[in-house]
Amino acid sequence: MKKQTPYMKRKQPEEVNKKGLIWAGSIFGAVAVLMIVLLIVNG
């Protein structure tokens, strides 16, 4: 039982970091798409 708790504690930050990366990537992607659309519309 002592070995299980540190493993869970180690696993949690990795999941949070992955979610953060996914959020950052999706936001960046959305902004990039908006910029491309604006360039096409203005062009």
C-alpha cells in the first residue's frame, strides 16, 4: 500500500501536464485557424 500512493501521486501531475498541453495546443490551433481565415477574407 505504501508503494501505491507515491505511484498515484507521480501519475497525477503527468495527467495534468498532458491536459495543459492539449488545452494550449487546441487554443493555439484555434487562434492559428482564425488568423488564416482573416488573412483569406482580407486577401
